[in-house]
Amino acid sequence: MISFFNKSRFLVLLGLLSLNTMSSSLMAWDCCDPCDPCGCNRIYIGGFGGGIYSSSSRATQLGTAFFTEAAGGPLAVNARGNINSTSSGFGGVQLGYEWSNGYRGWISPALELEAFWYSHTKSGDLINPTDRLPEHDFVDTFPMRTGVYLANAVFSFNNSSFRGFSPYVGGGVGAARISISGASSIQIDPPEVGVNHFNSQRSDSTWAFAAQVKAGLRYNFFKSFHIFGEYRYLFIDSSNYILGSTVYPAHAPTSPWNVNIKNIHYNAFVFGIQYDL
């Protein structure tokens, strides 16, 4: 079976190839001196990678443990707590079209499609306040794979005094596909050794709103090639997952668990290369 990441990359590459067929007709609109690539409209593709760092966030775990009447009856669980900040590497691709004749001839706007992928693991201590137990604490772990798909507007500052360098700013909106695989919820107080409360179904995936802003510096170092470095801030909205009920012979059964991870803020540092088609 093709993995989530392979499917995502295949669809993005298919889109790049399809849009590439439009390049000839689009470039026909340009009035361009081949000796002055900075004066041309351009279609470009790019690849990039770097490090991405997430903030801590809040998480909740909702469900019901079906204790017998002799043991006090069903127990509602509404565990809440913080999950950790993380860091990881990431990589992606982009396709864009830039107009050379922008504001006063030296601000060039561009429209850009972008996709990137990363993996990280969020974990934290979630506490369920209840009068039936002195403490009811869980340590939850969520291995997460994320693909982010954005449409960006980018504004580059081009001037002969910059000597091939182009500062730029941009922003975009889109969606993130988040998959959790191999999640665990271990009760540590009172301790339940060897019990993962998500044991019957440890995986789920969902879509969430995503938005970013970015700023960087691009350098045209050889004809159609550009290198760039940038900082970006990424926001991913709250996401919800349904994970499996607890099923063990010697443990009270539970309902499926509804897990909510609140919005996550990311800082990323990127290095990449672009090629003009």
C-alpha cells in the first residue's frame, strides 16, 4: 500500500507536471530581454528543507469507563493538560508564477503553490479531575505526520542596487493533513501497568486549517537558478481524532476516545533552490 507521504508527493508532482505544460503559453505573454532575467516574468519550481519548531499546546481526552455498579458505575473522563514543544526536519516543493512589472517596476508579485511534510511526536500529562479518585492521570503520546498544502502571495523587492539579491515577504492559507499512528494513553496514577487506553485503534487522521507568513532573501546566482533562505511562521488550527476504546479482559471497557489537540504554532528556518522554467 502506498504510504500517506508517497500519495501526497505523487499528487503534488502530478500537479507540477500538469502546470508545467502551461509554461510555453504563459511565457509567450512576457516581453523579456534574455540577457536580463530579472526583467522577465517567470514560472519557477523549487525545493526546500530546514528545521521546524512547534510550541507546546493543550490537549483533551474525552470518554467513559464502564465500571460495574458495584464499582461505582460509569466514570466520565475529561482529561486535560499540556503537550510538549517539539522540533524536527522538514522538506517540500513549490510552483510559482512571478510578474516582473509590479509596483514602480521593482516590487514583483507572485502566486505560489506549496507543499511540505514533517513528522514529530507530541506527548504530555493529562489529568482527569474526579471525586471518585484522589488522582486520575494519563501520559499520552501522539506520533504525528503532517502534510501542509498552501496557496501563497509573495512580493519580491528587485532593484539593480541589490546586485542579484531579492528580499521578499509572503503569506498563504490552506490546509494540513495530520495523521496520528501508534498513539498511547498510559494511566500513571493510579498506575495500570501494561494498559494502553487506545489499544483497540491507535491511529486516526484529519484535516485542519493552516496559514503562514514568511520573509526571506533570494539570490539569482546563475541564469535560471536562485537560492533562498527564509524564516516562516506557521499556524495549524485545532484538530480532532477518534481513537479506539480500551479493550482488555481484566479492565473495565471504555467508549472510543475523543482527542482534541489545540492549535499549534510553528517557527521554521528554510533553505532552498528555485529553477525558472
